[in-house]
Amino acid sequence: MGIPMFFQETTGGVSHCCLGVIPGVAVANIENHVPATELQYSGDTWMIFPWKRKGLLANLTGGADPQPECNTAYFAYAYKKNV
């Protein structure tokens, strides 16, 4: 499992080419997890780190109580733990 990496090859944004896959990195939904939680998936252990600091959905831009600090409510990178 890994994250595919793409390159936008035109200024119109219509065409992309895949440069490859970054192994040992995935994207995880962290709505019900805290940062640095270890997740088990397919017999592997993954550790999650939010893209920005974890915060409430209401604090995101356009939310009920937006805050000036960047945060993420749902998604994070998950790094495969080497054991």
C-alpha cells in the first residue's frame, strides 16, 4: 500500500501523469482517532499524523466557529511502522 504521486503536466489542469507510488504511506480517516494512534490493517501497524493540527469540524473555514489556525478534522497520513 502507498500513496500515488501525480504531476500536472498542463497548465489547464486536465492532464496528469503518475510519477510512482510512495511506499509505506497511506491516507487514513482520523475522525475517531487522536494523532499518533497506532492502527492495525492487514496485519501491519500504521501510525497516524494529521496533515495539520487536529481540530473540530466546527473550527474549519466556513464552520460554525471558524478559527484562524489551520486544522484538519478527518484525514491524516498513516506511516507504516517498521517492527
